[in-house]
Amino acid sequence: MYQSIEETQKALASGIVNCIELVEYYLNRIEQNKALNIYLEVFQKDALQRAKQLDEKRQRGEALGKLYGVVVAIKDVICYKGHEVTAASKILKGFVSVYSSTVVERLLEEDAIIIGRANCDEFAMGSTSENSAFGTVKNADDPTKVPGGSSGGSAVAVQADTCLVALGSDTGGSVRQPASFCNLVGVKPTYGLVSRHGLIAYASSFDQIGPLTRNVADAAKILEIIAGKDDFDATCTSKPIPEYSKYLKHEGKMRIAYLKEVMESKGLNEEIKEQVEHCIQQLSEAGHEVEAVDFPFLQQVVPTYYILTTAEASSNLARYDGIRYGYQEEQGTSVEERYRHARSGGFGKEVQRRIMIGTFVLSSGYYDAYYSKAQKVRRLLFEHINEIFQNYDFIVMPTTPTTAFKLGEKGYQDPVSMYLADIFTVQANLVGVPAISLPLFQHSDGMGFGLQLMAKRFNEKELLAFSNYLVQMLEQYQAN
């Protein structure tokens, strides 16, 4: 219907459409796209009731929030009071949240409308959105292909025009990779910029909530609202948050690095490599300083990421025992047997695998060999990326090594192949810097793919402004 927040709000202000009509449009789109398995629950009654309240608020002449009438989908790991939240897992089926996450509260305070909870990989563990206990999400551009993961449902929700914007969570690329596969903008904020209060944890030192949108301006608007200090999250920054959407005009020449080892990676699709190299050339021709830098740790990033995240997941998921809430199993005569049956029946295969890996790397005799060593590598990565950012403003690279692949191509039987799909995105989470995927390219296979930019910690204002400039610059090149 409308392609941006600005366009939507202009239509609402002029009376072309009202909030109820907007919600009804998106509800119809959801019904038309049921086969994509985007939503685990549609909040039809709540969304229509809220739309009615917002229409009445406008009629009364009251001040309207920054997101007045903006219809949002939230990933099924983000709590919304009075609504079910399952992390796409059988073990949490039927669990109703008793409070709202900070990001949901901030969206609602600015008059957004939440239309439903989007499907995802179970407990956000996956790169394909095939690991959900409630079925696979399909790519709207080609339903035989994956949408990426783990925020695949959130991405397809926007891609299929069933909402205007969506929230996902990014632990190792779970917002950016689906953004690349679904031709959207996806932002992974600096660790600590956005509160994790009310986010079901996968790996607590990696997780960040971020927006999926059709354009940079909408991503900036959503981010400025959900970011900032939160007393419920001690890791959250107390820095003042700029109004990112007011600073999207970029000026000046930038120093940009690209990682030599990334562009020479054997797994990088040749056509993706060529188009990214062409973009690098265009940046250079536009007067920016663009240089290759060494990144000798590329082969270490995925193993380091999976050792640390599975260790944290093993700890975080210990609380799901099938006793107090969610999935319960009557088998077993002892508490231990009840736990075993509940966790075996409630968790999917990929989650079980990651819990077992995490428990193993934390176990006596293996802690130093794996977990402790991975923490040292993480520190090295942090120092190396910071060293690059002493000399450069941004790092540029492909978001993904391939375009969206076929459903079932990289699944439980071939986990290493699925894990390697994260090779270009996990770095930002390991070191906590902000990153964005921009929908700049089209492959000859008919699928879009993204360019990724990373910036210094808490430099979202500069990152978003340059991203907006880059999108406009390439559009001009293509037009000429």
C-alpha cells in the first residue's frame, strides 16, 4: 500500500486513509500470503481496536506520536503483555507474557500498531527460518527458497507487504541476513544501544533487537524510538540518542575499508563479488578513499561465534524445564526424568544440538580448550576491528556469500554449511559494532542481495546517513 512511514503518515493526515482501513488492508495481505507461513499469531482484534482508538485520537485533535498509524510485526522472541510468545518452540507453546518488552512499550508510546508475532528459527537459532516448531517460512520473491534467519518471518512480513516495518533480533546476522535475502534494509545496532528487556535470550552478550524496513529513513525512525537508556537492562547505554531520521544527509568524503580476505573468500559467489567490487569502484570514483585491509581472522570468526553463543545458550535455556509453564510431559516418575522428557520433547533438534555443544565447551576438561580460547580470539577480533576503525570510517563487504538458497538445501543434515552462511555477519556481533544491510543489488538468479556496512561503536548516526547517501548514489548511477 504505502512504501514508507512518511508516505503512510501523509496519507493519514490528508484523510485519504484512516488507521482502521490501514489495518484492514494489512490483514487482507496476511490472509493472501498465508502460504508463506509468516505469522504465528495475528493480533486482529487488538490491532483493529487500537486503530479505532488512534483514529479517535486524531479526531479529538490530540498530539500524535512519531509512529502514528505505523503497522509493525514483532519477532516471536519479543514479549508483548497479554499475548503469547513462544520463540517458535514447542516448549513455550501457550505461554502468555505478563509484561511487554521495552521496545514494544516504546513503539506503543509513539502510536504504532502491532499486528502480530512473526515466525522465526526456534529460539533464534538458525539462518534459514526452517527450524521453527510451527513450520518453515518461505521467501515471498520465490517460495521455493529460504528467507534467511533467524528473523525470516519478520523480513517476509515486510517483503510481502503484510506490515510496514518489523522488529527482529540479531545474534550473528539474524536481521541482516534475512534483509539481504528479502531485499530490505536491516540494522544490527551497537551492543547496548537497544534494551534487551523482554527479549527471549539466545546468547546474551551478542543479542540485539533491530528494525527491518524498506528504506533507510524508516530504519532510522524506528531505531531512534527503541534505542536508549533502560533501567531494566544494565547493559544498555546511558548516552543521549540522536534523532537519527533528522541526520540522513551525508556530506564529505569518507575513508572506507574492505577486507581483502572477505573478497577472496572461496565461498563468495562470483557474481556477488563482481557487483560488490563494482560498488567499491563507484565509491572510489565519487572521491572516497577506499582501501583493502588485511583481516587474518576470517576463518576463526564462525567457530569462535558458535562456541561462545552455544555456551551462553546452554546457560540461558536451562530455565525451560516443562514444570512451571509451557510444554509439559507427564512421563517419568522422578523430577529428573520429567525434565529429560520435557526438554527432549519440547526442544527441536537444532536447539538440542546447540545446547549440547554449549554444555560440552563449558564442561570440565574442555573449558580451557574451547570456551576460554574462544574468548581470547574474541578479544583479538575486538582489538583488530578497533585498529581498522582508527584509520577508516566504515568497513564494507557483502552481507551474505550467496543469494537465498533452496528450502532444505542447508538444514539439520548439513549444519556446517548453514553455519557458514553467517561468515560475513557474525563479526559485528562478536565485537559489538553497528552494521547495516542495504538492498542494493540484483543477481542473475532473480534474487536480491545486500551490501553490509559496519561502523564504530555508537556511530549509528554516521552509519545511517552514509547508508542513505550510498543508496541514492547507486540509484543515480543505475539511472544514468
